[in-house]
Amino acid sequence: MFSPFLLAATVVIALFMTMAESLCQSHYEYSTVTGYFLQDDPATDPADFDYTVSAFGLINQTYDTDAEFDPKHEKTQWERFARKLESLNAHAGRDTEFRLFYMGRHGEGFHNVAEQFYGTEAWDCYWSKLEGNDTVTWADAHLTETGKEQALLAHDTWAAQMKNHIPLPQIYYVSPLDRCLQTANLTFNGLPLPDNKAFKPVVKELLRETLGIHTCDRRSPTTHIITTYPSYTLEPNFAPTDPLWEPDLRESNSARTVRLRKLLDDIVASDGGKSTYVSLTAHSGAITSLLEVVGHRAFKLATGGVIPVLVRVVRKEGPGGGHGVVEPPEQAPECKEGVVGGAGMGMEVLRN
Ligand SMILES: *[C@@H]1O[C@H](CO)[C@@H](O)[C@H](O)[C@H]1NC(C)=O
Ligand SMILES: *[C@@H]1O[C@H](CO)[C@@H](O)[C@H](O)[C@H]1NC(C)=O
Ligand SMILES: *[C@@H]1O[C@H](CO)[C@@H](O)[C@H](O)[C@H]1NC(C)=O
């Protein structure tokens, strides 16, 4: 039998524990600081914006910190920007910091070409579930030749901006999918980076694309990453095989945004404010979610595109949350009659 006293005591203790937990919990609130980059200006059209010819979008302007820092007008826009950001951080409250995230989308992968070739409807209902077709493989899609060129263009853009003293990433995070591992490699290897800002990326599981069903978004076993990219570091507790991807359920956009918020919280918490400049090499959907989390307007990147985002991070007491409804995952849509001509022509679905 239940003792009413024990029951009441249990309830009281549980209440106290919940309160204590939420008291020592804190969370981060993010917002985009606009006015420094063209991409957050509503007048900039993402469809025809070219980051390679516009210094990643850095707006030419003077800052209130220029007078003291650059009285003779000898510094570059990037140097003056870096001084301004340093000043923002120096004057921020104890629980506030400002960081610049360079978010890069991978170059074109074989799955991008295939989706265009078959059309999104047939891709989503049929082809995306296969490993590839008779001529190409798109499971954990690799970069096409065009994709490699796009990554090398990003490399050249960094090299050009380094001449203008762009502040270099102090830490590099990469999605574990091959197209991102390779894009980051082609982009940053071979740049004249100083030793204290060497390209030593950390592979982050949560930085990946929308999960499930599409084989292009299922990662290869960890042994592939270690042997192909031996200089990369895996984050702690990185699983030997893909722990997240499921063959018959696709993550919703809102669940993806919850996941990317968790990733950002982890990044911000883990280095205790040491890295003001952070590079992320990721995916269209992942970056869409990151922009949403930091309150940046939607800005669709072409394959290989890069967007810098200046973010204000405020640590607040309490558990946070309340970011809206999270939709459940969904099954692949049914193929409508006639959408997939010659169905069954694809490779067998191999599961590993
Ligand atoms: C800023 O000025 C430089 C040099 O005058 C120019 O090359 C660059 O395109 C300008 N950037 C923008 C965003 O207007
Ligand atoms: C496989 O897909 C590619 C596009 O990704 C296409 O160019 C090629 O023709 C397809 N192969 C076959 C056998 O249909
Ligand atoms: C990494 O980049 C270097 C320099 O661009 C290149 O030589 C090497 O083959 C790349 N490695 C991989 C695995 O892509």
C-alpha cells in the first residue's frame, strides 16, 4: 500500500530537485548584429549575390573605433572591423559576447546533380533512397569536379582576403559527411595560415544535413573519415558508425533547427569565449537552421557559398526553451503514377 506521507514527501523532494536543476541551468540567446555584412541587408538579393567579389559581403564603412585605431587611414576594412569587434567584446556585459561565424556550404555533390537530373519529386519519393544509379553513387555524396572547383574558389577568396587581413578562424568545425570534409580540406589546406591558427578541424556529428531516408545524408563509418582525413579531429564520443540516420524517417525542419541550436550551444559553451572567429563547413539545410537560430534573415547559399554572420550571444539563467512546435519526422512521400520512369533501374538499396 502507498503511504500518503511517503507519497507527499516524494512529491516535495521531486519538486525541489526540479527547482534546483533549473536554478543552476542556463541557456544562450542568440541574435544577429546587422549592419556589417551585405547579406543581412534586405536590399541584397541572395540569388545574385557573389561573396567572392565582395569580400564575403563586408560593408565598406567607418566605425566609431576607427578614429583611435586608424588615425592615418592606413588599415584595411577587415582590420578595422576586427578592432570594432574587439571593442564590442571589451564593452559587453559579463554574460554577453560577440562572435563571427563563417558558415560555408559544401561544393556541389553527386546528389545535387542527381536531384536536378531526376527532379525533386522523383528524387524525394524514389531516387534519394537508393545508393546511386548505374553510373554514379550518391550515398554520403562526394564532390563532383564542379564541387571541387567551388571549394578551390573559396580557397582563392580566402587567400585574396588574407591579403586584406581578414580575421582568420580560430577554430574550424566540419560536418562528418564527406562532401563537407572535402570542401573544408580544399578550402583551407594550402593557405598561408599562421601556426596558432592552423587548419585543424573538429568533426561535429550534429553539424550534418537533415537526417534520414536520403542516403546522401547518411555518413560513412568513422574509419573512412580517419583514413581519408587523418589530420581531422573527431569530437569526443564520436560513434564508430552513423548513430542518427534512419532509413525510413526524415527529420522535420523544426527538429533540425532544435539540433543545430544544440550544436551551437555546445560550440559556444565548449571554448569559454576563446574563439571569436569560428568556421563552420556544413549544408544548405543545416545553415538554414543556424541562420534561424541566430535570427538572421533567410539567405540561401549556392553550393560552395560562404556567409559571415556576426552574432551576439547572451547567457541567461534558467533552462531556456520555448522555441515553438517541433514537428515529428516523416516518411518519404509516395511516388505519384508516372513520376519515376523506369523505376527499378537504380542500384539495389544497400544498407551498412
Ligand atoms: C569595398 O571597397 C573595395 C575597394 O575600394 C572594393 O573592392 C569592394 O568591392 C568594396 N566592397 C563593397 C561591399 O562595396
Ligand atoms: C545517373 O544519374 C546521373 C545524374 O546524377 C545521370 O547523368 C546519369 O545519366 C544517370 N545514369 C543512368 C544510367 O541513368
Ligand atoms: C586535401 O587538400 C590537399 C591540398 O589541396 C590535397 O592535396 C589533398 O589531396 C586533399 N585530401 C583529400 C582527402 O581531399
